[in-house]
Amino acid sequence: MKFLAITLVVHRPDPVTGVPKPTHDRFREVLDNAVLAEELGFDGFGVGERHERPFLSSAPTVVLSHVAALTRRIRLFTAVTTLSLLDPVRAYEDYATLDHLSDGRLDLIIGKGNGSAQRELFHVTPEDQWDRNAESYEVFRRLWRQDRVTADTRFRPPLKDAEVWPRPYQQPVRVWHGSATSKESVDLAARYGDPLFSANVTHPIEPYAELIRHYRERWEHYGHDPADLAVGAGSAGLYVARTTQEALKEYRPVFESNLAYQRSAGLPVVFETLEDFVARSSALIGSPEQVVDKVHRYHEQFGHTVLHVAADAGGLPAARHRDSLELFQSAVAPVLRRDIPDPPFPWAPVLPRQGPHV
């Protein structure tokens, strides 16, 4: 099994202290967390893309380029690239450049994105967002694979024998499809034989397991080999401590503050208590043994071979957050790496051609 540390670069007052952090300091924290993730042995570091409050992740290519310069081994993920909002030509140019600068360490997780504010900002409607996502991905995919592209597009000016530079480093870049609630993204992933990444952070396991089952069915419907299928899954929170009691005690202020924020923002509340959150959500809170057991239970439903956890402290004291990540890597990850297989492809740059890249 492979492990990612991911941030959406949420920027709101500290959940426990209520003290806001300057924007500059928040970005420095993201960079520090990326370096820490590589130091601790995580396999990937991901940055989300959002274009509305309370996020600072509107330019993931810029952030990941800086991360690429600070690291050497860890793979770089987007979580997710909101292709429904973007011009696929411009997105290709940015990500192909980032892929060269990172020596082929880039993986993309794409999705339509969500939130009415960012849809309004980019003049995307609920009715056309899925069509935009599919069209943008189809164009993006062709640009990565073909030297010249002709495409009769609906949502951007058509392309006619278009050349787009730079030509790619990875050939092609691996693209995962982020899935939260809808079968459209699942079907798009299965159609192209691409891996799926389940958000798996808001609800209990059942709706996510249903979408993954649908993905497997569509994968076979499109004629792909089941042995090539790969699934990743998120987690709703992380705090690993030596004992269950310690983990609950330390995480309770974070949970209660987040619950108050959800209510004040008018967001739906799914888990009313910390105990229910730990029991029924994908949050990994408890002793190492508890966390291992929970990932195994989710694996029985999902068959996932990649797991993401939060890169940010999210209200935990920085030292305790680091302690939790260190304990995860020393006492949880080795067991899961032994028990659960890796994805069915190399965790390395996709470079089928030999010779220099042009």
C-alpha cells in the first residue's frame, strides 16, 4: 500500500485557538509539511485546487513547483485538478511544465470540483459541469499523447492541428479520477482505464463503496483487465497515539471546533459526536492497532491500494501532529504495506520511450 499526505490549504482561524494565521505563514506551513512528508517516508504529497473561501489552493501548479524544488523523491499529486473550470490547453501547459521541473514525479487527480462560488467565478453551471469535465479531460488527454490535436470543442475555441508546448516528460502522465458522490466521474475513469480516487471523507462507508463497486462493473464493461484496476481512498482525519484514550482526549477539541464551524456555516452535520465520528467515518483516530484494523475494514469494501491522510495539523499542536505522523509511519504503515498490495503499476515516472525528451 502507498500513502499520500494531502492538503487543501484551508485558511480559516485555528479550530482550537481561534487565531488566524497570515496567508504567507500558511503557505510556508504547506511547504514545511511537504518536506516533512518526504522525510517521514510518505509516497506522495498532494495539493488541492479550490477557488473559493476558505481555501488558498487556487494555484496548485505554483505550490507543487516549489515543493518539487524542495524535495527529491516524493511523488506530487493534485487533489483535485478542477478540469471542469479550466481551459484544458492552459492546464496542459502548466502541468507539462511542472512535470519536467519535477523529473516526472507528477500524478494528477482530476474532478469537476464543487462549490457554487467557484462555479459562478468561472461561469460554469450545475447543468454543464459534467460535460465540461469530460470534454476538458478528453482534450487534455489527447494533448499529452499527440503532437498535434484537432478537436471540435463546445466549451473553448476549437483546435485545428494545434501544437502545444512543452511536449511532455512523462508519456503519459498518470491521471486518477476523483470521485465523491456521482457516477459520472466513475464512468469517465472506467471508460479510459484510469485509476479512481474516492474522496471518502464526508459520509460513512456505504455510498463510497457503492461507487467503487460501480467503477469495477464499468471497468469490466469497457473491456479492461481487472488486474490493472487501481483505487485510492481518502480519510476524514488522522491522529495516532499510543492508546485510544490519549487519541480521543487530544483530538476532541479539534472535532468539537470543526463541528461548531460546520453548524455556523450552515453545512450538513453527519457525525454529531467524536465517538460516532471515530466509529462510522473514515477518520483514523486511535491506537496504531485500531488504525490498522480500520484501514483493513475499509480495504475489504474498497480494495484500495493507496490511502491519503491529512498533511495539516488542522488544530492539533504542531508537535503532536508530527508525533502522530511519525507513529503512523513507524507502527501503522509498515503493517499495511505488508498486508495490502501496491497499485498494479510502478510508483515511478512513466517513461516508455528511450532517449532525450524534446
